[in-house]
Amino acid sequence: MPATLGILRATTADETRVPCTPKIAGEWVEKGWTVRVETGAGAEALAPDAAFEEAGATITDREGAAQADVVWGVEPPDEETIGEMAPGATLVGMLHPLDAPGIASALADAKVTAFAMELVPRISRAQRLDALSAMGAVSGYKAALLGANALPRFFPLLSTAAGSIRPAQVVVIGAGVAGLQAIATARRLGAKVKGYDIREAAREEVESLGASFIELDVEIEESQDAAGYGRALAQEKARQQTELLVPHLAKADVVISTALIPGRPAPLVITEAAVEAMPDGSVIVDAAASHGGNCALTSPGETITAHTTTILGPRNLPALVPGHASQLYARTLAAFLSLSITDDAAFAPDWEDEIIQQMALTREGAVVNDRVQSLLSSDAHRASTD
């Protein structure tokens, strides 16, 4: 039989997204579900309480939303929220399992079944659930706009009676979803764009968007893991990469860096020497700032100036576009829930399904994701030897 769906309001200072929209709430109400939305959950994402009520949802306090059978969130819950959830309840959201594995232990102890949207497998059948790619597209788009806004020059070629202005030179580091969207957006704004990625397979995608691919004379083997992400480079290869990038960055008006490796700090790609070589008034948008940053001088959450270059370190780019970011994120959650219900709209995940298996973080009081288990074991080992 249909269950209850709880929608949590984000509580961190820079988070403006909501994990459900009124439209999607209405769709689940039509299926017979009871939808409980925490007061003000969508206030910053163009989804006021009244819109949820019109869709048939109930506005409640945090405890009321947390005590639903299935709970959706944008961010990992705090201890109080976990304590309010009923044993056996299911939490689905961005839970940062590889960056902060301790959350998995807390959820397991509370007997909460949890599915992390970061663990969606990169297979064709799971594309509708791929929240990371959806948010990456938002991040890349916004990063390009931030770069254009911060640059004290034009992006496009501009011809006037007073003379012509050359187009801005933009370099995008990392050609994943965020990087490709940054390339596409910078191109639409009229900039001349180059893209770089350690994965040779990214060349075709970069060039398909009208950008040039930066090729460095560094031999890199197995630069891509089974999930399609870039692997961490060996120390010597990483040093060579940063040195060889300097001449390319020295010609850039704007650099947008998006290089991330799941479960690791962001790789250092832009050294201080590279920043110093950049033109006066140039801009770096470090889209990896939430994981420490790709630039040696990035200050996460702040905008600074170093060697005449403005360096932006936004922690949460999708939250700067909360309306559409929430729509996209909510659709991925709805796709997960649709995958997990029976014909009569009862919530019953198929534990034989590889998508369900790989997304599962906790179940029946235990952490069930192998990689998170390994991280927790490493943390416990380090603690015992300190």
C-alpha cells in the first residue's frame, strides 16, 4: 500500500535547494502517498508552502517530515534529525558517504535504511537517477557565468566604431559534466575556449562543443576508472601536469576548474606559479572549492585576489540556481522512488536490482556499501593507533 513521503528543509547556511517540487509532490499524492513537507523547505527555491498545499501535500514541522516512511533530503541529516526518524524508515539524498563516511554509521545505528544519490551507478538504465550529473550541469553553467561577471573585460568579440575587442580566452580544466557545461556556456557567451582533462577519451566531447583540446606531453595510463571518473595521478605525473599547464593558463583570461575524484580531496592543478603567470585582471572560478579546490590559492567559500587574479571559491554552485537545480534534483529522487515501488504504489525496493544494491548505504542496522565500510575501517584503525 502507498506510504508517507517526508521532505526535509535544508539547514546549512549556503543551501537553498529543496528535494521536491510541488509538481512532483502532487504526482505522488495522486499515487495515494501522503506527502509531508517541512515548513519553509522550498522558500528559497521558488516553491512556497502554499504551492505544496495546493498540490495536496501537508505542511509540517521537521519531526513530522522526518518520521515519514521515506524521507528525501538535499544534505546529510544532523544527529537530531536521525534521532527523529523511525527505525526501518528509508532516507534518500545526497549523503556524502565517501567524504564523510561517519554519517553511514549513525544511520546504521538508528536502523535507518539509506540510499545515497552519489552512489548511483553510471549505467544507461540509471541515467534518470544520476543526481551528480544533473548538479554538475548546473555547476558548470553557473561557473561560466561567475567567470564572465568577474572578468573586467568582455567575453565575446565586439566590433564597434571605436575599434574591435578580441574574445576572452577561457580554459576549462576537467571535462566531466560540469566542465563540458562550462565549455558550452562560455562558448555561447562568445569566448574562445580550450578544455583539458587527463582522460584522452574527453577530447572528442570537448571538440564537439567547439573548444580546442589541450594536450600535454605526459604519459598517463589508466586515467579513467570503471565508473568513468578520472583517477588520481601519481605524484610525479601530477607535478608534470601542473608545470605543463602553466603556459596555457598564462594566456587565459578566465580559468574554470572542475576536476574532482570521488572520495578524495580535489587534485591540485593550478599552482601559485600558474596564477602569477596569468594576465592582470584574470579570473579563476574553482568549482572544486568544496573539496579543497584545484588551485593552490583557493579559499573555499570566499573570493580573493592574488597576483592581480581574482579567485572565486564557491562551495555550492547548484544552490546559486535553486529553482532549476531543485527541479532536476527532485526528478532524480522521483526516478529512484518510481524504481522502488510495486504496481499498487507500495514502497518495496528490489534488492536484486544492481541500481538498488549499489546505491544502498545502510540496511538492517549495518553499513552495506563496501567502499564506505573500507573508509570506516581505515578511520577506526587510524584512531586506534593515534
